[in-house]
Amino acid sequence: MAAGFKTAEPVEYYRSFLKENCRPDGRELGEFRVTTLNIGSLSTADGSALVKVGNTTVICGVKGELAAPTSEAPDQGFIVPNLELPPLCSPRFRPGPPGEQAQAASQFLADVIDSSHIIALQDLCIEKGKLAWVLYCDLMCLDYDGNILDACSIALLAALQNLTLPKVGVSKETGLAQVTVQERLPVKVGNYPVSTSFSIFDGTVLLVDPTDEEEALSCGMVTIVTDEEDQLCAVHKPGKASRQSRWRRRPSPGLLPQDLAMTLGAKKKDTFSHRC
């Protein structure tokens, strides 16, 4: 009977749970799914991590390559994130070039890297105007069940913390790069941004760490990124929500806007306590 109700009236099915301040998967409205992290899972990468947020699974591999810095920033290297959402992770995705969601997520990660200064780009410069590191951060979703941005953020940060690069210098005689493969050095991670995503249900209720099903039923999504110092790094809001969707000033069940600070604080406390 419950399964039939869920299929016929999915929104009403969810509302029946929200009235009791819970969700169909047993979580409270402000409760995160269990997150597991495996560091150094790719032996062929310079740094890697595998993260599971509930059933959502993302793997990130970082490879360093040498390149000439730009004339506009001769003392800086580059960090280039890219997310792939293949058909194997969900039937919603199709083969071919990156879709809109994958491109938007890749841009979100680039914005977080830029605004939060996870790694000082000057630290990636080997010799000003001549040689610098390019860090290609390739992420792939292996199983999609919602909240891809948080999963990618965790995987990216963990992979960068796991990153080591060969010692490199520039020969004064030849001007060519000299790579010491046997000697590897870590890259300093200077900031630890935390991404927290919410789905907006019925225009009034925030559901933290939404599943794929909850995202499909929502009228909008919002992702807030803060760091250890409570500095706002980024806010991402896809264009799904209608213009009429706004916070109403009437009592409503669920996680309301005034609960954001408490929820973000809990997420940061858990993230920093499990820092690798």
C-alpha cells in the first residue's frame, strides 16, 4: 500500500513524513548520511581518494603535469577540476560529451578552489615565468544518489591532501626541467572548505544532504561552502527553483533557514574531526 502511494503521489508521500519531522530513509531533516573515505585508492595517481556519501560514490585522482605559467600570473600554477557523470552511475546520464550538470559541478569546484585558496597557486610555481605544476583533478561518479557536490568536494580535498609531487628544478645550464622521481614532496593544503547542500521542498523546508529522489521532488537546491574560520567561500544555487520559491514567514515543519548555522556547524565539526 505504501509503495503504491509513493508511486502515485510521491510529493504527498514525502509530506506525510515531513509532518513527523522525519524522512522516508529514517533520517531527521537535518541529518547527514554516513560518509566513508578511502585515501590513496589509485596507485597510478599522484593523489587520490574515494568517498561515499550514503550511496553516492565519487573517486578523485590528481595528476601533476609541468607547463609554462601564463604571462598574467608568471608565479602561479594551475588546478583544473573535471567531473564525469557516466551512464554507469545512473540511468539519468547518457554517453557522450559532459552534460549540463557535470559542467556546472566542474565549474562549482573550480570556483571553490579559487575562492577558498585550498592550495596557494604560488606554491605550484617551480621557476617564475618558466615552469609550474598543473594539477588535473579528475573526478568520476561511480554511483549517483544525490548530493554530488558535497561528495565531490570531499573527494577533491582528500585527494589534494594525499597529493605528493616529484622534486623538480630547472637546470641553469640547459634551462630544462630536472625531475627527481625518487624524491616526492607533499603540497601544502592551506584551507579546508566544507560544502553543505540542501534541497528546498515545498518552498519552505530545507532537507540537508538530499538523496536523488529528494532532489527530483524539490523545487530548488542550494549549496553553501564555508571554511574553518566561518568565512563564506561560495554559494551555489542551480536555476531549477521558480521565482515564486522563497522563504515564507509562517511556521513549517522541517529544517528552516534559521537552522542553517547549526547544521553548517555540525557538518564542519564532523569534517575537521576526521581530517586525513
